[in-house]
Amino acid sequence: MFFFSRAIKIDIWLVLLLSVSMFFVGPPVLSANSHSGQVKIGVLAKRGTQKAMEKWGPTAQYLTKTIQNSNFIIVPLNFEEVHTSVINAGIDFLVTNSGYYVLLEENHGLSRIATLRNRWHHIGYQTFGGVIFTRKDNRSINKYLDLKDMIFMAVDPNSFGGWLMARFEFHKQGINFKTDFKALKFGGTHDNVVFSVRDKIADAGIVRTDTLERMAAEGKIDLKDFKILHSKPKNSSFPFLRSTDLYPEWPFAKLPHTSNHLSEQVSIALLNMPAQSSAAIAAKITGWTVPLDYRLVHQLMKELKIGRYQDLGKITLMDIVRKYLVWIIISIFVIAVMAGIFLYVTILNKNLKTARLELERANDELENKVDKRTKELLESQRKLTLQLEFERLLSELSAEFVNLSLDGINTAIEKWLLKLVEFIKVDRGALLQIQESQNKLVATHSVGVRGTSLLKTIQVDDALPWISGQIKKGETLIFSRLPDDMPKEAAADYHFIVREGLLSNFMTPLKAEGQLLGSISFGSFSRYVDWPEELGPRLKLVGEVFANAIVRQKNAEKNRKLQKQLRQTQKMEAIGTLAGGIAHDFNNILSSIFGFTELAQISLKEGADIEGFLEKIMDAGIRARDLVQHLLIFSRKAVIVRKPIELLPILKEAVKFIRASLPTTIEIREDIRPVGSKINADPTQIHQVLMNLFTNAGHSMKKKGGVLSIRFEECDLETDDLLSIRGIKKGRYNKLTISDTGYGISKDIIDKIFDPFFTTKKSGEGTGMGLSTVHGIVKDMGGSISVYSEEGKGTAFHVLFPVHTDAGAQKAPDKDYTPRKGSETILIVDDEENILVVVQGFLEDLGYRVIVSNSSIEALERFKQAPGEFNLVLTDLTMPNMTGLDLAKHLKKVRFDIPIILCTGFSEQIKQEDLVEAGISSLIMKPVIRKDLFRAIEIVLDK
């Protein structure tokens, strides 16, 4: 053991005699160690030999590389070996703890040339302390006084952070470790102490600061398993767990025999060691600084009376006189001899002290200048690093948003908001937009680890009126802690934010081409943030990228709406063209109905068979119903939904429409071949394509008449066929050819006919969007449209629709339906008396018991009187006082299981969710055909 366990007692007067001897003989000659060859650096292996080699080996390599003609090696030493190596001059330099260094400095002449800066999260710390800890589940130990009668474990009797600091804290609390502890054990290494406490070998222990954090980072322990006694608060200047005061970090010291020239080279190399060098990273430091003041360590030893202070206050004058009387007489003579020498030495010491003070003052000034310049350089480096990193992020952000699809804009904004949150090291990022319609401020994007729900759950304009107003003015808002000079009208807003836990916030305008769209915001809920001045301009650049993407997204949405309106306009133009023909066709149908009805009446009087006339009336009625249904389908405003459909039925319907609208001078010739395949398309768009092509053909033959030819077939396109058709794939297609014998298209303009707003029609006859729309619809389906024309001879359009690969064979038509007899009671509600009479007749003919009502109010009252009487309710949708949907809801409240069938003449007015909410069992369209009504009733009743 060293000085604490066995101190070497030397008679004080013997020391004086030795001093006199040294004066006459002269000081011993120390070996001047040349800085060539092998240089040994002793290291106190506080966590074992292997850890010491891993930690300090790169430092030896760094010094070998930096200082020529020297080979530095690391010598790991335990506490006992450090003492022996210093006494025997077995090493040239020593890295040890602060307490051990002070003992060696006083007794063996070691001198420090640098002090390390301990690394934690890329920051260097020049001080350290001790951590006194126990297990978290040990509820009997909560303070130092609870350690009495406990087993306490330290690292080594000479370990400064691993024992002496704890001994000093116990001394201040009046705890005598020799008598108060059940046992005091030493683990040899810091790791052993931690494991012993964790494994209940000891009740509590001490290690130096950062040991627990580093072992947790290495996965050896879990910090949650331990409890710190008398824990001192962590802060930015020292972020480690600790129980004691802070003392200067480990020094790098030279031994007396080591040459000053080599020491200077080593000192310079250490002070210039880069923070990111492999040596600094391996040693877990950020480098070395000038030697610190170790007076605090001396004060601790003095309080504990160890080392040079171990006999302080123990020796009295009488003790000395009794024991050393002879030596005192001899000493008087020696002192007389030395008096003159002492006077001379005193003068020299005074001069030396003056020079030393001047040197120290100059050294302090140099240190202050170095510290100031270092801080300036670190701040400049921080700003430069921040600038370069932000510019890199901005470059990546801009590159991603340049070719970003419209669908990916919202996802990309949230992704980059989160990246910026992580970069700025805050908790939340948000993007707030000003709604154009209501001038309301809305948080459209909010990301982060905390506080993302705040902006989503409040109305920004109502909760934060002043801040909302500033954002709408394009102001930048920054705060960290409540501003002292805030306007009175802003106080309520800021206090609301602080109550929600937001400590710091940064908001900058969101602008694109001078247009203010809103703001981007970053906030911290966990700490106060000192927002850098250079952050504002860079975040404005980010805001411009976001804003441009949002403007592009909004413009695209406006274009989609305009396209939708344009398609609807095209439909209405086509309907306007067909109006005359539809009226003509509908009048013909009505003429048939009137004519056959009168013939039936005449035949009824004469007793003749009228069944044939009635069938004709029914056929005419069905034609009228289909005509109205087709018109509704064609003119409806619907979302484009593609599905497998047969083109042939739609083509035949379109031909019926165009036939009614064309003059008799135009003949329609059909060459339509039935096909079993389907295409993937929206029926309304197919109507639009056909009616545009038919209408254009009719317009070209309007003056002179001619022939409109329609050819429909299925074909296979092979590789050779595709050479003349761009953008088309190999496979099966429905091919439609529509040709006319009109005036044709000149070669000068035939390449422009599919361009938007290009038209040869006079003003008021068309917008020039018909063929452009047709071209876009066909291309979106994966098809192709081409044109061939000769002036004076006519034009032919060839359209290819790709066959849907999953389309199967057509379903076989249903067999003739025969309704079954019934006996159930049905309530019929309709405000049209004629409909009630007809439907009642239908159902009573099959045996049903029918109760009718032309008022929804009366029907509800009738149902309430005897709800169990009815098996089914059949109601119209549009009625005065109460609609069919409202009636259904009231009926369900009276009897939840009553089946209800709803009748309507226009299904576009009804949403599926409305039918489900009202409890509708089935929906049928007016005018109702008897067999369709019977089939719907049977299906509902069978359920």
C-alpha cells in the first residue's frame, strides 16, 4: 500500500541534516532522458488492463506519429504498481487520478504538463466527481446516514473518485467509516464496484462520475436499476450523475528524470490533439488543455489528514524536545552555519518568486487569450457546421421537390418537417395555411415527438387571435421564455401557449412569389432554445420550397375542377344538340301511347281483343322510361369510375340518340359485329366520346347530307401493327370506326384537331374542346385514336379500346319470371293517387292485403296504431311534409324490424349512407314495371 496504509516516518532533524548534506554535496544528477527510443507512459487502469490498452493505446500511437525518433508505449498499472513504477523510474510519463497525482507530486517530484477534457456526447469536461449509489429497490438507504451498519464498496484506498471523495463526504456528515460501516471493501476497478452493488454483494458504493453512464451505453447495466444518494442537479456544464463536489480531471505528468525537451514536445502534441482524432475518441476525451489548479485536491487531503497532512496536529513541541535534545544542540550549530546561506537563498527566492509571479500572470493572460480565442473558434466552427449542414439539407429538400408528384407533396412536407425538427433539436414542427375562402388559419401538417396534437385540436384564429393576425401580416415570431416587452394584446396568446407546455417557438412566413400562404413553426416543450440568428433566413428558404409545392398542388386542383366543369359543359353542349331529336323521339312515343290507348278503348266497346294494343302501350312506356334514364345517365355529374363494361350496348344507345338529332338527309349505316369482350371504362366518358364523334360527323354533312358509317369489331394487334401506332401495346382491342362523307379536313390543320380550343366551327357552335377531350379520355384508358381525311371526300376516325383481360363471358339472360302469390299486408305511401291505384291493383291481383295512403303523416299515424299488422312498407321518396327517408326513420323507431322499400324517379339524389342510416331494405326506380315490383317485394319478404 502507498502513503495512506504505510507512511514512512522520517525524523524531522534527520531531514535537516540531509538538507545540509545536500547543500554541501550538491543535488543528485538525474539522468537526462533522450527523446529517442522507447518512451513509457504509465496509466492507472481504473477499469482493468484491457480497457486501459483500448483507451490509451491510440494516444501512444498519436504521440509516436507526431514526435519523431520516439516510440511511445502504454504501461497499464494498478494503484500499487503506480507507486512502485514512480519510485523505480520504470516509466517516463504518468496518467493517473487527481488525488494520486497530488501525493506523487509532493513526494516524488512529478509535474503536470496537461489536463484531459473528458468526452461526453462530443463535449469536453475538465472536472469530475464521485457518484455514491445503491440499488433502486433498496428502500432502507436514502441518505448517507443510512449507510451505517451497511457493507460499502469502493475502488481502492488510493482511488480519488472511487473512494477519497466519498470519504470526504462521510467526514462532513460525521460518519466514521472504520467504526460505522459493517464492512468496507475494495473492488479494484470501477466496474467491479458497480456489479457488486447490482448483485447485492455490497449495499452501496462509489465510482467516479460518467462510469455509470458509460457502462449503460456499453449495455452492461441499466441506469434505472440504481439510485444516487445526495444527487446534485445536472446542468449543461456538467451533465453526469454525481454526489460530490467537482475536482480537476486527470493530469498528464512527467517524472523528474524525463527531459524537459521531450516533455515540451509531448505537451504541445497533447494540446494540439484534434477532438475527432482516433486517439481522442478511443480515450473518450475531446483532447487536452493546459494544466489546471489542484488546490481543491490539497484541501480535501488536508481535511482528511492523508498524504503530506497525515500527521498534521499530532506532534507537540515537548515531544520533539524530549526525543531530539541531542539533535537540537547539533541543529543549533547547523542552523547558525546555514543562517548566512539562508539569507542568501531568501534573497534568491524573493527574486525567483517575483519572476514566478510575473510568469504566472503572463501564463494567466495567455490562458485567458487562448480560452477566448478557442471559444471564438468553436463558435465560428459551430456556425459554419450548421450552415454547411443546413445547406446540404436544403439542397436535398429542393432536389426532392423539383420532380415531386402532386400526390407525394403532403407526405414529403411532413417528412422534411420531421427532419428539420431533428436537425434543430426541438420537439415539434408544423405548417399552418391560410384558407382562401374563409381567411382562416389552419394547421395542415404537424409532426414531432411532442405537441403535435395541440395545433390540430384548437381553432388557431380563436385560441391565438394576435399570433394569427401577425402570421397573416407575414411577420416572423420568435420567443424563448415569455418576452418582457410583449404587447398587451399578445399576452393572452403567449400565456395560453405556455400553459400548454410550449417553452420556445419560432414561426416564419410561408411565401411563394410574393403570395403569403401561412407559416411554418418549430417549438420546444422540453427546454428553452436560444434560436440562432442565421436560422431565420434559412427557414424562409425552406418555406419557399414548401409554398411553391403547395401553390403547384392548389393550381393542379383548380385545373382538375376546371377540367371537370369543362367536361360537364361538353356534355350539356351535346345534350343541347340532341334536344330536338329527343323531343321528336319522345313525341313519337307519346303518340304511340295515345293512339294505342284510343284503339283499345274502341276495341273494348266493340268487344274485340285489346291485348295486342295494351302490349304496344307497355312497349312505348318502356321506351319512354329508357329514354329518360339514358338522358339522366348522360347528363349526370359523376366521379370517373372505370369498371369492366360492354361497349356494344352503349354504342347502340348513342346511335339511337344521334339518329333522332340528325336531319333526314343524313343516312346512318351500321356494320356492328357482336363481341363477347369488355373494356375497362367509365360509361359516361364512353357516351361523351361517341356523342362528340357522332356530332362532328353530322356537322360536316349538315348542309349537303351524306352517309354516317359506324363499324364495330374486335381485332388483335401484333408487333408489326404497332409500328404505325404510338403508345399502344400488343393485345386484343375493340375497334370502332366512325366515318362521314362530309367536307373533310385540310392537310394544314389535321395535325391540330386534337389540340385544346382548336376548332373550325363558327363562334357559338363549339368551344374547340370536343376532340381534345375525346383524345384525353381514350389515351387515359390505354387506347388510341387516329384520323384519316381527304378534302371534299370525308373523314374517318379509328378508335381502339383495350380489352379488359379479366372480362369473362356474358351472363345468360334470365328466364321468364313468374311472380308467386302472396298473403302479407303491405302499406303503400305515395302522394300520387294514380300510382296508388295502379300499385294496389298489381298487388291485390296476387293476393296481397294492401292499405294505401297519400299522406306520409297519416301513414305514420296508421302504422303507430297497429305496427304488428304490417309485413312491408312501400313508400315514395319525394312527398310533401315528410320525405320517404324521414318516414322510414320514424317507422324504424316504432318497429325496428319492419322491411321498407323506397321508390324514386332520380337515384342521383340519394347517397348509399343515407339509405343505410334510414334502414331501407331495397330501392326501385320509377316508373315501376309490375314484374320488377313483384321481384323486389319477394326478395325483401324472403329475407
